[in-house]
Amino acid sequence: MLIQELDRDFAAEVNRQSETDLNLCYQCRTCSNGCPFVSAMDYPPNVIMRMIQYGMRRQVLECATIWVCVNCHTCSSQCPNNIDIAAIMNTLTKMALEAGVQIPRQRILDFHVQVLHSIEVYGRAHKLRIMLRHKLATGEWFSDLDVGLKMLARRKLDLFPSRVKKFHEIRRLFGPYWKVAKP
């Protein structure tokens, strides 16, 4: 990597958009050690934090890690400096979409879009619909059928969706960003 490729303003931009200070990160690796999805990532969260600090915009926005992150907030809740790492990852995906970056794992984005679409329609995630729409999009109908059947048996999948009471408040959340990602 050439020094000319580094973006000195990248960290400040991520800080501003995520409303958190990633410069407080001192690389303790607690975020990466606690992440349940770190094995599926190309870079662990602490490395992403360092790459942002170094100004490696292109490498960060093109990596799969920001799409693998499910924003479970495990990393954020365990960070000794209270850095909202999940907000940073969310900001990075937004920046990648706005920049038109080629997404390394398109199916992950497709799944995220299905979750958001369910929330837009019902005000909450209807897991069965999300799963069915994702299966329809990917064509992998039987790849994890056993998991789906177990979820149905344990009543973890509602057959019919329910709506939240103040649905209009949820609908307001879907602004210009959603227009970019909507199928």
C-alpha cells in the first residue's frame, strides 16, 4: 500500500457519522474476542478499528467484515472504553453503499435488505417471511431446513406477522438510506 492511498480524514468522518470516538481504541481485542461471528470475518473488529485509524478507506469499505457484522452489540457492550463498535460497523456499510463499493458477499446484503423490508412492512422482523424471501432469492431451499423445522417446533417462527402499535413511527425511520438499498 502506498502512503498516497491513505485517507487522513477517514477516521474523523467515521467518528462524526457514527457519533462515537474510535480513537479511544487501544487495541485490547475485547471486541474481537467476544464477537460471535469473528470466524466468518476477513478482519476482526479490532483490526478494522486500526485500519480506520490508519486511513485505509478503500480496504475497510471493500472488506467482508462490515457485512458479516450483525450489530448484536456484543463488541460494544464489552468495550472497556465504551466505543460503539456496532455503530461504526453500521456507518461503514452505509458509507460503502453510498460510495458504490462492490460488496464482497452480496448474499449478506440481500439478507440485511430482507430484514429491513420486514421491519418496514410490519414494524418488526417477521422471521419466517425473511427466511422464505431469502431462500427465494438464493434458491437454496434445503440448505438449513433442519434449523427452520426446529425453530418452528420451538415456536420461534410465527406463521403470521404481527405489527407494532405505533407503526407510523417505525415507517419514519426508512428515509433516503433505505431508498439506496431497497430491492
